[in-house]
Amino acid sequence: MPQAPALEQGQIIPIFTLPGTDGMPHSPWDYKQHENLLLLILQSSRTPEEQTVLQAYAQHYAAIREERCAILSITADPVITNLHTQETLHLPFPLLSDPQGTVIERYTSWKNETHELRPCLVLADRYNALVTHTPVETVADLPPISDLLATLQYINCLCTP
């Protein structure tokens, strides 16, 4: 698998617009100057492991929102597959579709021939500046949500309104 792109802390995250399960296009610019942004990049929304991760973020959604953070999850699945998962799991955040990997490859390793990727967690502050970029081998290797919440609390101390 190719290496994940080198993103530097403090740089503005790569801009994109992707379709979401809510029928709307989503972009990091939608959140700029209003909220921190968590990008959760997963291979699919269909596997039990990835659904467990999505459910964990859904369960902690209120705490994440309390820290003024929005979540966008990006998968290589088509919109219809993500929509089914969204409805089945009752996710409070949108699942974005990038089956061609044009956005995914800007954040993590992407194999165009097989459409395989490394799961990745990206956290940007409300100015879209990169705080953390964590590509991992498997979804089980993603950092705990408690670490994310601690980082968000720290960011909010630095970036008071």
C-alpha cells in the first residue's frame, strides 16, 4: 500500500466537496470559522468493524458536539450504500461517498486498482488548520475517542471565541 500523504500540523487541510447521505454536498469550508472538524476516513460503512467504529462515534456525538466539533465520515462506498448504513445505524452525522478515492488519496493511502485504503482520522481546528492526522493499518488501531475529546478541549482552550 502506498504511503499516506504527508500533511503538516498547522497547514490548511485539503479542500473538497463530496455528496453526503443527506443529499447535500459537504466541504470543510462549511465548518470554517464555526466548528472544529473531524474527518473519519473508512474503507466502507458495511463491515462489522467499521460499523462498530461509526456507532462509537454516534454514541459520543453529543460530547464531541459539546466541544464544538462536527464529524464527517468518508468511505469508498457509493452514496446508496452509505445511505443504507446511515439509516440502519441512525448516525447523527453524514457519511460522504468517494468511490473513486479522489479525496481519500489526499488524506491517506489509497490503492486505485483495488480501491483499498488505510483508515484515517483527521482533526482540524475551526480555521481548517490540521491538528492531528492519524492514518492507521486497521480501524482497531484508531485512537480512542477519549483522546479526541481531550484534544478538542485543548484546542478550545487555545481558540476561544
